[in-house]
Amino acid sequence: MADRKTTIRKKRAAEVISLLKEEYPEVKCALIYSQPHELLIATRLSAQCTDKRVNMVTPALFQRFKSIDEFAAAEVSEVEEYIRTCGLFKTKAKDIVEMCIMLRDVYSGKVPDSIEELTKLPGVGRKTANLIVGDLYGKPALVCDTHVIRLTNRLGLAASTDAGIVERQLREIVPPEEGLLLCHRLVHHGRAVCDARAPKCEACVLRNVCPSKDKPASSTRGKSAKKKS
């Protein structure tokens, strides 16, 4: 029975991947950055905050602190002032300074290229680590944010609100080379069509493969950790 269920999920995942490729042929990370450490910092800021808000905050932040060394030498209180509107700004500012100290002192100023090493950094969980290894280094990755968790549950591809569990469930059925772009496409689709409270099922390209179409919106949402994301 388990094998049959996995086969069904794999088939549905393949259909979802194909349909979303047609709908969103060109996708990329919504966070704006020019240096590897900037993506790391922007992703940390995005916990419990929209990418739009992060992109409003980071230009001034990255202009003030232009390198890992400058962030590592920064006063946490000053970083707080730049990111105050991102929410949880005190925790995030502390994490940013401490992660840059570790990047400087342990990793010779280079952002690690493995999930194992990235998750050793303050404030960095698997979601952030997956985004970094996928977007920066082109490695297989599954970025399970709130949109991905919500949509994969609605589509019957996953059955949990825990990001780590959803990631493991998706790894069973999604080809490694498809994972990162699938997640980016799910984020786009979640914002444009499959809203948390009022999904637009009648306009959804996934309507014919979605077991949740036309059902009342559930409360399935991923919960961003305050200290690691």
C-alpha cells in the first residue's frame, strides 16, 4: 500500500512540475542580492516577513555594511535600526552579526556550500540552507517555506505542517534537479492563485490534479521558527 501511495504521489508531482513549468517558465528567488552573504542575510530577514519588505530594507543595510567583515564588526544595535520593520528584529540582528563573525573566523569569509555546514551558523535552519545551496551553488534543494508547505499539503504531495517533514516527503517524489525551481514556482503560485484564505481554484492551472480544489481553505500553514529558518 505504501508503495502504491508513493507511486501516486510521484505521478502527481510530475504533473504539478510540468504544469507549473508552463505557467511560470522563468522563475528565480524573489530576494534581491549581489553577494553570497547578502542572500544569506536576506533569507534570515524573510522569516515571518514578506520578501517585498525585505527587499525594501536591504539596500540601505547592504550599503552601510558592505562585506562580511563589516557586518562582523557591527554593533547589533545599529543593525537593529536598519531591519526594525522586518519583525523579530532584535533576534535577527544578533543572528546576522554572529553569523558573519563565524563566516569570517571559521569559514575564511566564504558562505559554506553544504546544508550541514550552513546550519551550524546562528539563525540558519534547513529552509535557509536549502535556498543557499540551491541558488548560490546549483545543488539539489527543497526550500520549504509557508507557501510550499501549504500548497504541497493541498495537492496531496505532503502531509505535515513541519518544514523538515515536508522536505523529507518531497524528496521521496520530486527529482533532485527539479526541487529548487518547483519550490520557487509554488511560491509564485501561492501568492498569485493559491491564497491561504481564498484560493482561486477556478483560475488554477493545477485544478485538474488537485484533490483539494473547491474545498474550504484549511489552516495548513508552515510556522517560521523565531531563531532558525
